[in-house]
Amino acid sequence: MRDNSGNPLASRVVKFEVDAGDGTIAVQGGLASRSLSIPTDGAGLARVLFSLGARSGEGNNRVKASSVGAAGEALFSASALPS
């Protein structure tokens, strides 16, 4: 996250939620979940690992990220092929 001047915002909480599909998110070494709140680091970044669900298809696995005080939200989507 960055402020209006482009400076990184540390320690801001970002909420990540699985928005579509049956995938899960986790932090490195953590337990899988459907929703996590992660603070940003000194560079203004918050990261989660996204494991896709069982359904294949285009864009049907999606994670939403939002933060109080930030305009809008970010959507991340992934596609999977059947195995």
C-alpha cells in the first residue's frame, strides 16, 4: 500500500478473502484459511499464498484484498486446467 505521494504504508492491515472457488489462502508456514488479515511490511506489501480449489475453468478461483481507509479493492484471479 502507498499513500497519495507514493510512500509505502507500513503496518496497515490488508484483509484477503477467497471470493470465488473453493481454494484457500495462507501465510508462509501457516494454516490454510478462506480469509486472513495481514499487516503490510516496511515496503507497504502484504502477501498470502493462494492454493487453487478443485474446480477447473477460467477465472473461477479468485481472491479479494481490501483495507480500511483504502479506496476500492484488488481482485486476483487464477485459472486451472483439469488434471
